[in-house]
Amino acid sequence: MRIKLKVGAQLREYLPDGGAGSQIDFDVTDGATAIDVMNQLGLPGEDSYLVMLNGTVLPTAKRAETALQDGDELGLFPPLKSG
């Protein structure tokens, strides 16, 4: 199945080749979750990202249990840091 994957600018380096900017069509297995996608990309520290599913924040507790559907839009964004 295929989802639309969007990432924040700092996470572009984790996208596989073929990404146009910060958004790609991304193949995942049936039943995949946001955590599965994050692991597939090799993102460190699963809990520190803002994760959005179809424009709605996906809480940390639901990231490993909410199965993605064909055509879903998954957004992964790094935490904001102040300094």
C-alpha cells in the first residue's frame, strides 16, 4: 500500500531517493503504523517528533497501534528547539 509521507526540513536526509523536497509517495506493508514508518526511515528517538495523520496530531500512545490506510498522509516533524 502507498501513503503520502511529509517530513520537516531537518528530516529530509532520512527520505529514500526519489523524494521531491520534503514529500514522497511511500510504500508500506499492510497494517503498518507510524512507528513502523519511523523505524523504516531510521529516525532516532520515536517519542520526540510531532506526528500527524491526515492533518490531525497522532498522540504518542497511538503511534504504534493506529494502522495506516492506503492513501493516508503521514507527517513527521522534528521537535522545536529554542536557544
